[in-house]
Amino acid sequence: MPATRGPFSPHHAAKRVLDVTVSLTALLVLLPFLGTIWALIRLDSPGAAIFSQYRWGMNNRKIRIYKFRSMRTDLCDMSGVAQTVRDDPRITRMGAFLRRTNIDELPQLLNVLRGDMSLVGPRCHAIGMLASGLPYETLVPRYHERHAMRPGITGLAQMRGLRGPTDRPSKARARIASDLHYIENFSIWLDFRIIFGTLYAELKGGRGF
């Protein structure tokens, strides 16, 4: 239904209202908690508590995203090209907890409020990100079609359990296929389904986005 789901459809307008309402409310309510996490990161290892990095945004625009720092500053890969692996020596003690619980993602609520990101959408990838040792663009020719919408804190691929390092070509392709399916079938109701599906998966012991 192109008239319903076009660039300026009611579904997209409702999506933006949901993004602003949830991100602003969450930032205000979680402010003391975010401050505590900030202090614990600073106590755990030297360096700033907030990590920023340029990543792909909507329409292939480069955006600056924010996360709680989970790696040692002297070993941190600022480009984000090198994916994390099991028992990665770059990850701090506090960082391991933040990644396991996805708390490291919470500063991206600011990106959502600013309009660079959405609560739901294709995951925000680093520029030049590799999958199974190859650039995503090489492995999946339709890769940049996933940037037709704002990147999300969570997405259909994450709800389906396609998380963690993309060390196999099949896993990388499955992620992009999920992203494209989301874009082609977007509705505000699908966003609600993904949000609640993600929360359910995390309550059951999800291992990170």
C-alpha cells in the first residue's frame, strides 16, 4: 500500500512521534542511572565514559552515534571495522557487563531524539564494516538499500536472534535480508512488534544486540 507507507505516510509520522516520546521520557527517567553508569566506567578504566563513532545513517549519510565505552582506550578501534570476538581482550570488565545487558546502547537514545536514529530500524553499521572478512558491500550487493530508513537501536534482525559477530557469510546475508524485509514491509505496527519482541528476548536472557 504505497499511499499508506510512503515517505510521508501516517505510519512514518507515528514512528517519529513514538521515537521522540520514548527517547525523551527514557532519558529523563534514566538520568540518575545513566550518571551512575558513567561514573562506574570512569572508575573501571582510564578514558572517557562516552564513545562516539561515525556510522551509516539514512540515505547513506554519515552520522555520529554515542555509546557507553566498553573497550580499553589504548586498544579501541575507532573505525569500528574490527568486530568483537569471544573473550575479546579489548573489552573492559565493566564493558563486558554493559554489552551483555545492552546498557552500552542507551546513549543512542540521544541520537533517536535528534532524529539521526530511530528506536527500530536496520542496525547502525560502522563505515567500512566487515562481514566474514569482506566489506558488507562486497558480500551483499543490495547492502546500501538498508539505509533507506533511519538506523535503529534494535531491528527485525536482532529480534530474530541474528546478533553478535557476523563471522559467517550466511549470517551476514540473513541480517541484511531481515533489514530489507523490514523496510519493504514497514508499518508502525511492525515497529511495536519488534520493540516488544526485543524486550521479550532480553528478558529471556538475550546476549546483546
